[in-house]
Amino acid sequence: MTDRHQMAATRRTESSRVGEVAGNATAECAAVCCCVPCALLDMVVLAAYKVPAGLVKKALLKRENKKQLKHKRKNTNAALLDNGPTASAPNDAGPRPTLEDHLALDLVQDSNLEQDMWAQFNGTGFWRSTSQRHQPHL
């Protein structure tokens, strides 16, 4: 009686192994038949559409940025070099300040700010000692 039970158990194991192998083969076949064509189609779309579209978009953005930069430079240069009254401000009497005047004003303001900061923070840290303070030679 034990031989019969062993033979039945062996048949069940063999049939389950055959079914498992058949199921795995079917799954692999479905993956190859379905996924490979989809992947190939995705690569074709990438090569034929997405990459050229991205390159065109990048070129257009670069061109637009160049135009904006050129326009910005033109406006900045015109504002710096314009010394006379403008059409938008006809009541404005006298020439506008030049670039040198702006730089001199900035230098004076920076000097005043530095003096204020030295007065406020004098002696409040090891890097702010009096020996490091720059005294202008008169």
C-alpha cells in the first residue's frame, strides 16, 4: 500500500512541475510578444519625436534669452549714456548725472556706511580690533 501512495505523490509532483514550467514559459512568451514591441515603439518615438522636439525647444529658449539679454543691454547702455532730457520728462531741466557721478556717489555712500559700521561694531570681536581698522592718510 505504501508503494501506491508514493507513486501517486510522485505523479502529483511531476504534474505540478510540468504545469509550473508551462506557466513560466507562457508568461515569458507573453512578455516577449507584448513588451518588446512596446519598448521598440517607445524607442522609435523617442528618436523620431521627443529628442528633436527637445532640441528645437532648447534652441528657441536660447534664442529668446539672447534677444532678452540684447534688449536689456541696449536699454542699460542707453540709460547710462543718455545725458540730456528725455521726451517723457520735458520739464526736467539740466543734464542727467553721468556714470562717473553715479560711481562717485556710490563710493561716498560706501565710505559713510563703513564708518557707521565701524562705529557700531568697534571692539566687538577679535577680528574687529582697532589695529585692523584702516585709517586714511591725510
